[in-house]
Amino acid sequence: MTGSSCAIRRLWTILDSRLSWKLMFAHVAVALLTLTLVICAYAIRAIVLHRDDILLGQTVRYDPDFAQSTRLLAQLLPPHLPQETDSPNSLTLLLRDLGAGAVPGSGPLGGSLNEHTGIVILSVNGTVLSVAGVPELQVGDQLETLPLPEWREAFQAALAGSQDLAEGGPLIRPAADGTVLVSAYPIRDSTGMLLGAVGLRTQPLATAPSSGPAALLILVLGLGFVIGDFLVTAAIPAVLVSLPASLLLTRRMTRQLRELEAATDAIVRGEFGRRVAVLTRDELGHVAERFNLLAIALERLEGQRRAFFANVTHDLRTPLTLIRAHAEALLERAQPRDASMRDGLERILAETDTLSRLVDDLFTLARLEERGLPLFLQPISVEDILADVVETLRPLARRAGRIALSLDVEPGCPPLQGDPLRVRQIVLNLLHNALRHTPEGGVIRLTARREGAHVVVRITDSGCGVPAEILAHPFTRYQPSSDPARGSGLGLAVAKQLLEMQGGEIWIESQRGEGTTVSFRLPVATRDSSAALTIPGK
């Protein structure tokens, strides 16, 4: 790929990445294209109106300057015509003197009465009385022998007494090797009697194209220069006018779009109270209004959802407590020989624990989202809190399938900074998840090490590992699964949120068939680091 194509591709990528740039570029392009089309339309109109003059060279126009020369000459000749019979050469000498510049004149094509101008004087019957500068004519020739038809027509009109040079000449006529001027005017004496006519003809002037293709080429070149010059002089003002207008238009449009984009991101983060300012009354403004209506509806639904979970967690606590109390009482009174009853009661207790944890997680989320969750950060002994959780869950691990729990805390491991109640809840959730995914006879290992300014706790099970589709988003709430034993994923989501509020972090490492390791870290406690915080909800 060449450098120019790469530059064009980069430029197009930049233009395509921003709506404001695309709108501005389109606005300026439309302005310049419209200007170009207008110029071309005027040029084509000019060509159509004057196509014969330009391409074919069939130009017949009146030249007032050359006409004046012919009229002056006709006024000078009457005293000299009667002498023609006495001295035939006197009139010829006079014409030569006139041709030397006695009666100067000029026209738009540069024609003038000089030594290059042909002069012919005819009698009233059309006979050539005198000629100068026209070698193809001789004295005594007739009108019909004049070389140009337009000149003959001009002489015929003059001999008929016409003094209207706009009709009888002079005419501008393209010849084979240039352009000539022809004219004729009647000669009258003082009484008004017609004595003859005088006519002028210039030599060919090399100002006209010699052929149709050459004329077309010159036309195209000239038209190109005119259009180019006009575009340069007109494009700059057009850009200067259209660019600020496009900037204002695109800025107004993209401002509303940026507002919508920011509000959409806020809604995705759960900020359902976010609204968009309606900046225009056009379609974009209508979209902003509809977005606000959507946000209101989502906020109402989210409020209903939070209220529902808060009510459910509150209403479930009492029956769960009663179920657990009755199951424990029945288990204490059960005889050792009633193995099936004891197994059933232990299963009831285990499921009651599971439901209790789920209710606690829902209650925690409700407090996080509605009115904030108080945290009491203080130094916590890592070994003490981990050992307490392990001992609490060891009976459940035995009942779940003789699963072994091991604890390994690095000697001299410093205390971590956190809320004891919430840290215990986090470890309980992670251990319950490990128990749920560890097969009978498996092992769950808890380790704690200091790594830099943090204490890292790892919980490793010997289960089958986490599927790739779940591992991609392991902390999503209410994550669907084809295996009911895997739970809803609510415990991991709660653990992640609680850790982040205490300045911690959580991550998961897993291989299919090799087990899973869930790790989290919290800051090492410092002296006088106790604090009471209230983390506001969304």
C-alpha cells in the first residue's frame, strides 16, 4: 500500500470516528459542490448561447469604429470623383495617401485604416473606379467580382442609398487565415445625388482559431482557467461562511448526543436517577425526552425490585429461624438408631443454612442500594477470623461428603484492615461456594500471605473448575446456570462489592478438571487505623 493511500485511509478513519467531523465535512463539501455546479451551469449556458461564434467561427457583428472610418472616407471623396475623367490616376493616388494613415481608425479586433487596409470605390453602376490594397481587383471590374460575399452585400446596400451601417456594414467575418472587417458607404455630392460607394476591407487578422477542434481546445482551456480562478476566489469565501455554520450546527447536534451517551453510561452503572438535558426541539430533543421517560420507568422498576428484596429478606428471616430451631431440637431428641431421620434433619439444617446465607446476601445488597451500609474498619487478625470460619463450616464439610478443610497462615502475617463482620461474610460465602463445587472426599485449602502492602487470602478447591462462559463474568448477579447446585452467583457479587468498599480486590483462577482458586486481598492494617464509615448506596 502506497503512502498516499495510507494517508487517505487514515484521514477517512479520523473523519468516520466523529459525527461532528462528518457533518462539518459534508456541509463544506455540499457548499463547494453547489458552487461548482452553479459555475458549470453558467459556463454551459454561455457555450450554448454562443456555440456558433465560438466553435464554428460564424461571427457577424457591427463595428462602430470601423464604420466611422468608412463614413469619413465617403465624406472626403465627392470633390475628387469628377476629376477621375480628367486624371484617372489622381483617385488612386488619393487612396494610397489615405491608406498611409490620413484617416486613422481602429476596432475591437485591432483593424484600422492604414497601408494594410483595402479600399474600393465603385460607380453608381457597380464598376470599380479605383482600388488600393486589394490585389485581386482591378479598375473596371464589376461588383460581382468582389472577393467576399459580405462585402458585396454591403456595397449593394450602399449603392441602393442605404446609410445604415448597422445593416450594410462593417461586418466582422472569419476568413480561412484570420478575421477581416468589411464595410461600404454611399458617396453623395452636396445636392444629395448618389455618385457611387466606397468600401473598406482589412487584411486577415490572426486572432481567430483556424479550425473547429482548435477552437474547441481553446474554449476548454479558457473555460478551465475561468472556472479555476472563480473557484479559488469564490471557494475561500464559501468555506469561510459554511465552516462556522457547520461548526455551530455539529456542535449543537453532538452536544445532545454526548449528553445521551453519558446518561446511557450512567444508567448502565445503575444510576437510574440520571436525566438528560433537552437542548433542542428537533428529533434529537425528542430522543432525549423519550430517554428521560425510559430512565423514569427504569428507576421506578428498580425501586420496586429493591423494595421487593428488602421485604423478602425481612419476611424470610423469621420462618428460617423457626425451621432451624425445630430441626435442631428434633435432631437432639433423635435416637442414634434413627439414622434416616438424622440424615434428613441434617439435610434440613444444611439447606436452612444455605437459605439463611442467601437471605443475608439479599439483605446486604438491599442495604447497599437503598440507604447505605455502615462499615467499621479496624485491624483484624487474619488467622483468628479464618480459623473461626473453618471451624464453623467443618461439620458442614463432613456432612457434605467428608470434605477436608486445611488452613495455612504465613507466620507473622500482619493484621488486615477491614470490617470484621463483612470480612467474615466474604470468607463464608467463598467457602460455601467451594464446598458446593468440591466432590466427595475432596480438599479445600485456605492460605494467607502478605504481599507488599496487602494481605492475600486464597481459597483453593479440588473441584471440576469453572466453565469458560461463567469465568468470563464470574461476579455477575443471578447468573443463569444449567447446574442448580452452582447457585445464583449472588455470593460472589456481594463479596466483590464488599471488598471494593474496603479497598480490596477479588479475582478467580480456574482450569477445567483442576479445581478453582478464588483470591482476595485487603490492605495491611496500620496503627490507629480504626474508622467508622458509611458507604452510600446507588
